[in-house]
Amino acid sequence: MNLASEQAAVPAGTTGRHAMVVHAYYPLGETRVEREAQALLEQGIQVDVICLRDAGERPVEWVDGVQVFRLPVRRSKRRGFAIQLLEYLAFFTLASIRLIGLTARRRYQVIQAHNLPDFLIFCGLVPRWLGTRLILDIHDLMPEFMAARLNRSLDSWPVRLVRWQEALACRFADHVITVSEPWRQTLGRRGVPLEKISVVMNVADERIFSYQGSLGSQGSPGGRPAGPPEDGTLRLIYHGTIVHRYGLDLAVRAVHQLRERIPGIHLTILGKGDFVEPLRQMVAEFNLEDQVTILDELRPAAELPALIRTADLGIVPYRNDPFTDGLLPTKLMEYAALGLPAVAARTTAIETFFGGTMVHLFEPGDVDDLARGLVTLVEDPAYLAQLAQGCRRFNEQYNWTRIGAAYVNLVRRLGRFRPAAA
């Protein structure tokens, strides 16, 4: 695209430029990136995104006002550690080169690198010399992620190496963003000054995930009465990454265990990941083709509410490990925004943020406890209605209108953006 057409596509009133680097597909790969980009764009800040390129995608494209630059790197289906490291390095190299070229023409005020990996922040080395400020957006704590993936302790040498690169990345960045206060405190204990870290939670965008819009004629999130569905069904839904540590095999086993007690039970799983095929094999082994639907695909955020509203309960059956224990699931916040109660594993982060609101908690890894919880929710209408009301309490405290505004103000202060024209 030539410079004239680029300039024509920039929204009127633009006050500066902001670049994002993310090792994911855009816009489907990372809802957080899309939400932050749109928040900036709505306030007159032009956003460019450098990301992966999937099959059939164009290398350069405008998506809802954001210019997307896709690099010829794809996620490897062979998920070995060495292959993934090579993939990270290839993307880092190409992103660094692309960012230098773009910076020469556009002079970004702020560049925001989204992890994983943390070292993507060093793509901004040359722009930083030219005065650009750098933000490291930590979606996941890499040491905990690697400890869980490699089944190693946080003190093992491979994980200590990852902690070292995390420390260097945080030191190099002008500011660090993470997704929850517990993770902010963890980074603080590792030596990152707390005043350098801000929390931007992955709450749902209420313009898309609307509580009011989700209420049907019968008063429930999916348009059905709260409590045991009159047609004898219990519809569960999970959407997001499909990997072993997220416990979806436990959900399938619970459905298998309850298929006679709750004949109409059904589980829908939407997403992509390296655990899709093992799940399908399990479904076939248990003859659950009528009870479990696996949709191996990604969908735009705007399409998710319609699917979620068909369910009676969300389900987040995470296993508990050093990574998932501190993970605050975006999907739970999207269920809350739609007024949908959920059943979820009792991890530290989930219990801290969702305990006493819209979630029934079960012990991580315990299929029997999960099954008991589902039976309780089906047989106790008052309890299910209480959880549904808890969604409102959660949404009043955590919403994107407030959190998104704080994020935009942070970027403006850091980048010293000039005020928008009146």
C-alpha cells in the first residue's frame, strides 16, 4: 500500500502513532491486543500491529482502522520446545527489521511488545535510541509457563534462564503492563519496581459482551429460566485455547460420568490447540459424539456472545500448576459480562477474583468433584440463580470502560501524545 493510501486510511484527529508487536495472529489470535488497539484508535491514536501470518492472509491489511503487518512466520504444529524457540527467534528477527523500517517513516511515540516471549521487547532497540518509549505487556508469566510446560520447578536451570530474560526485558522496557494484581506483586518480588508496573485486566468489552442484551424472554442468560432446564438438558460451554493443562479432558470425563443422571447434558468446546486430537479420541472412546461438540476454530469476538448465550453454564476446568494457579481466565470475565454462571477450578487467581460471585468452584483435577458440582447446579435452582446474580456484582467492579480508559491514559502519558484537536 502506498503512502497516499496509508494516510487516507488514518482516522481524522489522529494525535500520534503506536505500534504493537505480538507473536500471534491478528485479530483472532489475541483478544487483548485487539481490544487495546481499538481503545487507542477510538481516542485518535493510529495503531499498527506486527504479527504472524496464517495461510490465506494478506501481508499488509487494514482491519477496523488498524494497519496490520503480517510476517511470514506461522505457529508450528510440532510443539517441541526447540521448534518453538526457533519460531520465536525467526519472528523476533523479522519483526525487528520491519519495525526499524516502519519507524524510519512513522516515528512511533510508543511501541508495545506483547509476550510470549518477553524478549520481543528488544525489537524496539533501534526505535528506543530514536526516542520511542517501550511497553512490555505481559499476558503470561514466562517462568511459570515454562515450569508447567517442562514439568520443572521454578528453581531449575531452564526456568532460571527464562527468569533472567524476563528480568532483562522488564529492565529494558520503559513500563510494564500485566493482567492481574497478583502477577504485579510477583514481578515486584523478582525485582521490578512496582511503580513501573500497571495492571490492565482482560475484562470483557461490554459493547460486545452485553449483560442486558443476553437476557432472554424467560430471564436467564440464554433466554431460559434459571435452575434445572425444563427440557432436561444442561448445556456447557468452553471457548479458548485447547491444551492439556486447561483440563478439558476432565470436563469430557465428567460428561461421561453424568450422561445417565443428566441425559440431556452437552458440552461445546470452541478453540484451537495441540490437545484437540486427544480430546476427539476420548470423545470417540466414550461414545460421546452426541454429548460433546468440538469446534476446532477461532471466531471473532463479536461472534462469541451468540454462541455463549446458547449455554446454561460456562466451564473452566483448569488443572493446578505454577502457571494456571495465577492465571485469570478472560473467558470467565466474558461469561460474567453475559450474565452466565460458571463452574471453575479452585485456583488461587480464580478464587481471589471470582469467589463469592458467579462461579461454583471445584478442586482442580478432581473429576468427581466437578461432576458433583454440576449435579448441584442442576438440582438447586436457587443456587444457580444466586450465581447468575453474582455476575452483576463482578461486572460493576471490573469493566472495560474504566480499565480501557486507564490504559489509554497510561499510553498517552508515556508517549507524551499531544491532545486531540477540538
